[in-house]
Amino acid sequence: MHNADVMEIDAPKGLALLADPTRQALVAALAAEPLPVCDLVRLLRASQPALSRHLRLLREAGMVEVLDSPADRRLRIYRLRREPFAEIEAWLARVRDDWHRQQVRASTSFIPSARDGLARPRPEARRPPIGPPDPQPPRSRRH
């Protein structure tokens, strides 16, 4: 395995890296099985230089690793690494849980309304509307 230029990646950076459709397709293909670049080129119908560039970015981010083929030492096999994807999954779970807690708090908080039989706030206590003020009609100019 070649680990010389592998960096660890945090979840938001990993998500940003996976925003590219070509890298999404590469990850989907490699999720099924480890593959050499030549098979990825045929499978994704993309140029070898383009896929190599995307694979390099994924490798440098620690999302894929490169193995030497046992049959041919010149052939490099790409395989997904589990750790970065587990970190992304854990980060998304934390975000989802925080969002869920926020939604529960919002749905259980009491917001008084006229329907509850409570008085409405005085007009001077109301907030002004959000947004730009009403447009003024254009003035006509006399010549």
C-alpha cells in the first residue's frame, strides 16, 4: 500500500470532496469492489487522465488506498478505506440528532396566540415587517 501522501480528512472536507459527480461515481464503483484504473475507465466511460486526477484527490484525502496487484506489479488496484466514510456517517448522525432535538424543542415550546385566549401584543410592541419598504411611485419630471 502507498501511504506516503495520505492525509486524514474531516467529515465536512470529505463531503466537499464527494460533491463532484465523477468522484461520486468512482466511490460508487469502488464500493462494489476494488478496481484498477483501466476497469474504472471502461466502467465510467471517462478518460484515464481525468480519473487518475480524481483518484489522486481521493487518495490524498485518505478515502481510497492503492494496492499492488498480485498478478502484475505494474497494475495498481484502488480500494475504498472504511475510516473516512465512517467519520462522515458519524458526523451526519450528530447533525441529524442535533437537528431532531431542535425540532422536538420547537414543537413542544409554547407560543401564545389569540386562539389560546391570551391577549395579543400591543401594536407598538409588534416587530416591523421584514423586507424592503414599499416602493415609492416614481416622480414625474417636468421639462
